[in-house]
Amino acid sequence: MSYIHMDQAVVNALRDVMEGGFADLLDTFIADSDERVVALIGAQQATALVAVAHSFKGSSSNMGAIRLAQLCGILEDRAKKSPLVGIDELVSKVTAEYKMVRRLYVQELERCPRQRVVSH
């Protein structure tokens, strides 16, 4: 398993493609991911775990959060199997990795110039 928390090449490519919208993309990723972590922790059914893990895996992969995407993929696969052995440990690993990833993406966000709205 890769231990790349944030693939800088992916982040740089997103910055180039998104231009002025990159900060909004980061804001959205962080806000959505915060909600997904809460949903994973509170999930009471395997189907909810699978859905959240799948969604989190996709967004993490798209944003270059390699290890987070891998952990979410493992969680998604494990949640599809009965009994749900080791799920709490996997959710904890996803949560811990997201905390690391979140710090890195907040740092990226702090480096982004914000577009200012000029009022007349």
C-alpha cells in the first residue's frame, strides 16, 4: 500500500486546470470529506458504509489523496462481506489518514490566492 498522503503532481495538475477555482475545489473537498468521516463513524449498516466509503474513495483519488483512497477502497470491500470483522479499526484508519490529508490540503488552501469580489 502506498503511503503517499497527497500526490503533489495531481494537486499541481488540478491547480493548473482549475485556475481561480482551485481554492473552491479544496474548500468543497474538505467540507465534503468532513461530512463523510462523520457518516462513516456513525454508520449503522453495511450498505451505508459501502456507499460512503465508495464516494470517499472516488473523491480522494480525484484529489490525489492516494493512501486515503486506498483505505476507503479496503473499507468498501470489507463492508460488503459478512461478518463485518475489523470495520471499526478500518474506520479509525480512514479517520486518522483523513486528519493527515486534511492538514495538507488546508496548507494548500492557505497558499491559494483568493479572488476578491469588487463592489461598486
